[in-house]
Amino acid sequence: MIARSLPGVLADQQELQQALMAVLRHPACGDLLAADLPEPRRRARRQLLDRGAGNGSSPRVALQEAFVDGLAEGWHQRLRPAREPDLRTWLLGLGAGVAIGGVLTWLGLAAFRLAAPSPTASPPPPTGAPTAEIAPAVPAAVGGLARCAHLASAQGESQQLAAASNFGKRHERDASGAAIPSKPALIVLHETVLDLPSTIALFQRNQADDAAQSSYHVLIGRDGERVRIVPDQSRAFGAGDSAFGDLRFKTSATNPPSINNISLHVSLESPPDGRGDAEAHAGYTPAQYRALAEQVLHWQALYGIPMERVTTHAAVDRSHSRYDPRSFRWDLFDQAYAELRRSCA
């Protein structure tokens, strides 16, 4: 019965199944069960373990020994005539019970593993959830957007790169030497306040003062023109004292922590009535909303940035002095975004 049950119970433990079957099939197993006297039983046990089951790792040999002892004691206890047990017999019975119980428990656990359904992968946490495994700094997969990478390609933008003082490299470590993420994981929306030529001239002017250094990765003009200011691989100085949730990195001993190390910054040219400090203005053109949607989809396709990590300068600013892009219409952006996403994804 035991021999018939082993292959099914140990289907996922081929090596152990073969070892225990070798014990049952070895000629010394019959001698062990047939011997009534202690010395012949010891010799049969020794022969069985030395020749039939002793060629494995220590855990396997230990299990074989328990299997053999439990098998022999159980067999002889069953056939032994009933009599008043003495202390030695009681101890032997206890040992046999422990051995048999240990083996049967192990076999039961193995059977349970076989009967249990295969574990399935846990569903991923909601995109953007700040868990220990997926922090906001880690780009999340954005399904179906790979075909949108051609939108806002380099061929459709003009190059007006900022002065070297107005952007830098993405840091691998912060000011204290601790490792920090450096791949793009956020998209931050801005507005220029100035007109497009004045904004480009500002970024191309060398700035020795850290406080005056600024830049975006891309500018979008009133007619939808896209102007490249800083390469994606570099860190634009688009947000000073800033954070996305609790996420911010201090990469300079003198400047406040910011999100620039993981951000892509895109700025919309302000309308004529927005080139000042008014709380609102006439807003942005349909061409700007479409070009912005193209740029966002392009970055999402390249870096796996979900919509939950597309935000505004006003939302990430911690200096309480920035509130751009003013008069931004999320509904108009969402409409342009949805149309473009359907066309490419």
C-alpha cells in the first residue's frame, strides 16, 4: 500500500520518491520485516541504509532512516502478541510513533502541496500607489502606448538648447551620497509667462547665479510649435523647492530639495494677457493642447509614465509662489489626449 501511494503523493519530489522506493524494493527490507530478533533486525537495517538508501544528502538520509525505523517498528508492533508493556517497550513504541508520525506528517504536507491550487500572481497595486515595491519614482507600465512613441518625435521639434549653466545631469546620488532614482518618472506642466522668443533667449543666457538658473525640456508655442530646450536625458531646472507627495531629492548642499531629478518639464507659451501676475488669462489654443497631448503620449510611451504622474508646477511647488499653468483646462487636454490615444494605441 505504501509503495502504491508514494508515486502519487511525491509527484513533485522525484528524487525523494526514488529514494524511498529503493528502500521498499531492496531485498534487505524483507529481511528487516521478517527478523524477529534484535540483532538480525539491526543487521538488516544497516544493510538497507548502507546499500539501499545511504547515497544522498544528509536531510534525505535522515528521512530514510526515520522511514525505515518507523516501518520496522510499526510492522513488528502490529505482529507482536499482546502483553503488558515494560518501560523499554513503551520507549520503543514512543520512538516508533514519533518516526511514523514524522514521516506521515511530511507525506501529508507533500500531498497538501500537490492538491493545493497553484498560486497566482498577486494583482499589481494601483498605478502610482506609493508602496514599498512601487514608489512614485519608479515608472509604471502603461499598456498599449508603445505605438504612440512616434508622436512628438525629434523631427517635429526645433532645437534651441539652453546654456550649459541652465541644466545639468540627472544625479545617481543625492548630496549625502545616498542612491536616488534618475530616470524620468514625472511630467510637469508649466507656462512661460513671457512670449516664446523671450523665453528661449532667457534660457540661452548664461546664468552664474544658481537662483536665476531655469529651463524646461520642451516649449510649446501658441501655434503648437514644439521647441527643444533640454534633452530628456538631462535634468532641467524647472521646479525649485518642490515635491511630488513626499518624494523630493536634495542634490545640492545649497539648494532646496526638488523633483527635477526624475521630472520632464513642458511649458506652454502664455497668451498676451498672461504675461504678468494676474491670477488668470485667456488660456491656451487648441493647437497647444494637441501638441501637449502628443508630447505627453510620447513620453509615456518612452518612459512608462502613467497619467497619475502628469502634474502641474502649482501642484508640486513647495515655495507657495508658483501657480502655473494658469487657466489650464484639463477637460480640453483630456479631449485632445483621448483622440490621439485612440489614433495610435
